[in-house]
Amino acid sequence: ARSRLHRAWSSGRNLPAPPPPDNTLIETPQVDGKLLLQPRLGLALVHACSIDAEADASFVRALLDQNAPTDAVDAMYRTPLHLAAAGGECTLVAELLAGGASVGATDPAGDTALHLSVAAAYLLEDERDLARAAEVVRSLLLCRAAPHAQNARGLTALHMAARLQPEAAAGAPLVRLLLEADAADGLARRAVAADGRT
């Protein structure tokens, strides 16, 4: 389900200069029946990062260069970072993080991009896909994603990874990454709390 613009961009053909950024607000229907006004470029970014769009980093970078807002959401209130992380798209995640995407944004279930990347790893069996999932988790953690953040069910990304460990090959490396990040974050919080200053 790639657009003509996306196919042309991906093929490397010489394209005319892009039109001036069109951030007109348009109404988008949401799962809960509400209508949400969102900038057109933000919706293009959401589509580019959706799991079945197979976007490449240069297309996403071009949208970000035109100031596409990284906080636009799809019908399920998931941001481009949520979608790219759930799809294990390392390069897209890196582009979005460099473009200022919020690692703390949550969907209605309270899931962050970190939650979704760990949950998606459960479905992976191919070694390369598992390595990409671990790279996404690592990138999110390096950008200060909170490994201890709880979703609406009270689960952290670490809880989710621990549940995966016995059943999926992805579990163990993700548990290790999250434990290391949580320990480092916990040490920093304890140091601040004990000192009373940063």
C-alpha cells in the first residue's frame, strides 16, 4: 500500500522539487469515533512509518525536513515512533528520534514505543529480525525511554520481555538490555534522591 510519491522517491528517479510544506489541518476519524484535526504532513509521516508501508529513511527524513510533526497519530492514536518501533524499523526509529519524536508518548493502552517494540519481538523468529528488534530497543533506551514506565495494565517493557523469555528467542537479549537500562536509571534516580540535587 505504497503511494505513487513513495514509490517514485524509493526508485531514486529525479523528482521535481517538492511543493511547499502543506500542513493544512484535515479531519481524521479515530477508533473511538472522534474526529481529530491533524497536519497533512504529520499524517504522511504516520503513513510512511506504518508497518505495511515499507518506508525508507530518506522519505521519512524528507518529511521531517519539511517540519512534519512527529506527534501525529493514526486511528489508534499511535505516533510514527510507535509504528516504526513496532515494525522493528531501526533506521526509521533513528530518523524519528533525531527529528525530535517523543519516546514517552503513549497510546490509549498506555503503551510507549518501547512497550510496542518488545511486544512485537514476540512474533519474530528470524535472527536478523530479532537483532533489529534489539537495536530498536537499544536506540529507544539511549534516547531515555523509561524502562520502568507502566502501561494501563501496569506492565513495564521489562515485564513484557520477561514473559517472552521462555517462549521466544527474543526474550533473553531484551531482558538483558532492559535490566541494564533500568539499573542505570535506578542508580541515577537514587543518586539524585540521596543528594537532593542533580
